[in-house]
Amino acid sequence: MTIGVVGSDPPSDLLAVDQSAAGSVLDRRPVVSRGGIRRGDAGRPAGSPARELKAAAARQLSPVDEVLLPNAVAAAIRNADTHRWTTTELNIWTRPDKQAEQLGVLDAGKKVPVTGRAMLGRQEIVLDGEARWVTSGYLSEEKPDPGPSLGGQCTNGTSVPSGVSSNIRAIHQAVCANFPEIATYGTLRGDGEHAQGIAMDIMAAGDRAWQVAEFLRAYYSEFGVSYVIHARRIWSVERSSEGWRAMEDRGSVTANHYDHVHVTTY
């Protein structure tokens, strides 16, 4: 298809300005007084360009910018009379959006004032008199249970043979200290990793067993863990990004690791 030039003159109604419309446009031109001052529709002096731009910018503040206005932040800090406990380590941010800078890490088990303001998946707290932001969902009204930790003494009388590795001895010590009701540990036997002294079966089931398994996973580096198995699930260092992976059915409760947690170390 070709585009040609229309030979005829355009209609007069496209060239001429309607007199009534032109008159209305002229009527709306700002009035200039004899002193040279522009006046608005109501006869008041019009604002300066700088002031008008500032007012326009104020009208265009984003929700985040409004929250971060100095007066709003000061009021939030002043009214932060409620406290919450951190349930895990939390990154500390300067603001709630993607422009935030990370200032550090807030330890688990810390009591902090909260302002009650939250947005974009973060909530505002007060640290050293300054407003900061942390990920929502990890602040609790009650002080959290610290949970299992490294260290502590094994007091239930259990032990492991001298032929096991130092990693297995460390795991037994820590599990015994944190879960003293567990009294049976399987270590040396005549096959595979157990025979090498680098594997152990911790006899526990149900929720308690999962607590042990997660404890070993949390401290895999300190214990030199290679992989952990429980209830037909396996977690390994080499494929840690995949989390707990399903395993094939081996036919029995023990073979499927439902009645114990297996851990192999390096």
C-alpha cells in the first residue's frame, strides 16, 4: 500500500479556530496587574515556579518515602512502647524497600522495641534510638526457647567407643547434652562407614528425632557432617540447596530410618 499526498485543500474547519473556543482560551490567560504580578483564577498572586515544583514533588511522594519522612519516623520512634523478641538472626536494614542498605545482623533472642509499622515484607524496630527494618514474621511476644546448642555435658551415662572419629565423639557429646533422654547410640559395626568409625545411629523417633536431625544439619560445619538420614529423607552437604530429599522404600522401619537418625561424617 502506498501513501500519497492528498491534493485537495483540507477542510476549513481543520484550519480555523472556532471563535467561541478561541475566546474561552483567551479568557483563561492569567491576569497581569499593573505592577507586573501574575494572578490566579481567584485574583491571588500565583506561586513562584520553585514553590510550585516543591509542592508538586510533595504530592508525588511514594508510600515508602512518606513512611520515611523525618516527622513520621520521629513519631514512630517516640511511640514505640511495645517490645518483641527476635526468634532467629535477622538482617538489619535502613528502609523497607530494595534501596535499603544492610547495617548488620541482629542476634536471635534479643528484645527490641517495635513501632507497629510494616510494609513490603519488613517491619520497623528501634535500635539505639534509630528506626531500622527487619524481615516480618520473626518477632515474638514471648522469649523464644534457645533450643539445642553446642557445648554442655553428657550426664546420662552414655558413651561411644574409642575407635570412632573425633567428629562422632563431638556429635555424641552434643546430642547427649541437648537430648539427655536419648540413651542408645549405634557406632562401630562391621560394614561400610560404621566400620570406619565415621557414622552413628541415634535411636530416636517422631518429633524428637527430627529435632536431632535438624540440630545436626544446623551445625554440620562444626561437626564435619557429610549427610543425615531420617524417616526416608536425606540431607547432604553436597546437595544442601535441595533440602531434605526423598529416599526409596527399603522395606522396614529400621531400614527406612524411622526409628533412628543416621549421621555420616567426613
